[in-house]
Amino acid sequence: MESAWEQERSEPSRPNGSGESSLSERLAQAQSDLKDVIDALGLLGVKRCSQCRRFFSSSDPGALFGNGGLVCYECLPRWWSAQSPQLNVTDREKLETKLSAWLRKYHGAEVVKEEVGKALQPNPQEFRIAVHCTECSGSGKLLEGGRCRFCRGLGTVWIIAPM
């Protein structure tokens, strides 16, 4: 049994520009076939990074960060710097909480308390994100009114992951 592609190749050439029509039909068919293959990969548990378009196994929960779209660990810094300014404060804090948990669980990220008056030194080998302190909900104070010991009263902590 011949495939559609083999049948098309064995047909005689069409005169007067109908070859262009045939070419566009073949391109449309190839695009449709490629979409079917990508859909089949999804059924097999293979997901695609929305940024670099590479495929990753969904059985590895640390491979892609889910945020409505999927982003691989390598693309995360570039994606976050583009995404975070577009979010309102509430949505950004929710996404930061989810992202920091994912980074700690799957990529060895650490929570680092910032010292008052001391800035952390930049390191291009790390991905850093300042997030609101979950212990005091970003207020810097505990229920008793004292300064939060987790963020030292600043309301934020740093999540630092190696790249």
C-alpha cells in the first residue's frame, strides 16, 4: 500500500502552475502530520517548553515549571524577567510562592535571608528571586508584633538556585 506522499510522487507533473498548488497541499499535509505527532507525544507524557520548544518527559516533575504554560529550568531566568513585570502584585506573589517551592524541591535552591544594609553579591551562575516571606506574609512582623525571624523584618527572602 502506497502512502499519500509516494502516490503524489508517482503522479505525472501537472501543467500550468498546478505544481505550486500541489506543493502547498503537501506543505499543509506535512504541517498537519507534524501537529499529529506533537499531539501524540503529549499523550505519551512528553511536554514542550513554551520558550525553547524542546521536549521533556512529564514523568520528571523538575523538568518543567507549570504556570499556565510550561517553562524548562534553563529558560526560567529569561522567562521570569519577562513575565514578572506583567503581573499584578497578588498574582506575582502567588507565582513566586509556587516557583520558589519548585526550585527548592527539584533544583537545590536555598532560602537566603538578606542582611539589613547588605546587598547580596550577584553571581551569573545562579538564578535569584526575591519572594515575600511566607512566615509573616510579607509584613515583616509576627502575630505577637515582633520582628519576623525568618526574614529579619524585611518581609522578603531570596531564593537562590544554581544554574
